[in-house]
Amino acid sequence: MDIKPHQKLWLLGQKNIQNSLLLGFLQQQLGFECQVLDPYSQSDNHRLRDEHIICIDGTGLKYERCLQILEQLPTSNKIVIVNLEEGCQHEQLLQWPGVSGFFYKASSHNQISQGVRSIINGELWFSRKLLSRFMISNRKTPTKTPSSAFTLTKREKQILHLSASGAKNADIAEALNVSTHTVKTHMYNLFKKIDVSNRIQAINWAKQHLPEHELSI
């Protein structure tokens, strides 16, 4: 397991025997400090470093309150939720940025420890059933790339990329070491190729139809 310096686990929940036993076990197994934060408020965020694991105790925690906590937490931390009921509304939080795993009331301390280890190493810890359901509901047929995308030159793709980053014609000209007149000519030509009438439409077209690596050429 790749333990970073100053690694720590915070449990947002009550200071009770169950949580104390869990944290004591995790601290012994994982080899870094595990501490309860009770109660948690957004003012505590200065104590949370990017490498810290945030563990939310789902015991008696209503979905709305759990959502409120997630909205207050930094998006850079890996977050797990423990003591969930299978099939509960909280499972919808699978798609929330930073949420990396769920542990249910039936999960043993060993299972939680194993899951946290995997999450530290960059994995996710969700049941296959839950992941399958999420994949099925979020899959969609990829948008077919229009033939016009293949007619754009390398320079036109560069200009689209710079435009998408907010650069003006003068900025683009300086970045590519060409004149603003040349930039305008390229813009006019690519507008005709992809059948758009302005810069915003061109940027939206590029985001929809061009792979990211082609925009960054």
C-alpha cells in the first residue's frame, strides 16, 4: 500500500464505542492516524489535507444531510461512506465527485480495512451489482463523428483549441506566430467546413465531435 506522508483518516460521525472500535482497528491495520470529527462543519476543512481519507458514518444519517456534507467537503479528498443499508437512497451518491466507496452495516472491520487500502491505491470500492446498475443507466451511443471533422487541418484544430481556452484572435496569432489576418482566414475556413456561424458554435462543435487529444495538438 502506498502510504503518503501525513496520511490520515477522518471519520465524520459520533464519538461512540462502535466508531472508536472501528478507528482503533483501522489505525492498527493501516498504520496511520484515524480520528473522529464530531461534529463536522465546513470550518473544519482547513484540517483536511488532500491525501486524507474522509469517512462518513451513515448510521441514522438522512440522505439530505449526507448530500449537504458532501457539498461542504473539499472535492480533492477521497470519501467513503460506512454503515449504509443496501438499496438505500444514499447509493445514488456513487456519482458524486470524490466518493470512492460504500461499506454496509454487514461489512466487517477487515472488509473496511481492505477497501480503504484499495481506495488509497487509486481503486473504487463499490459492489458489482451497484456498478453494473450505474453503467447500464449511464451508457449511451457515442455521437458519430461528422465527415467535416476529418477535413480540418492541424492549424485549424490548434485555433479551435486556443479559442476554447478563451484566447482572442490576437492571443492566438501570438501563440502560433502568425498574423491576426491569418487567424481570421483560418477561422472563416473552419466555420464553413463545420457549418457554424460564430466562435461559440465552433467551440461547442469541437467539444462534441473532436477527441481531446486532437484539440490539444
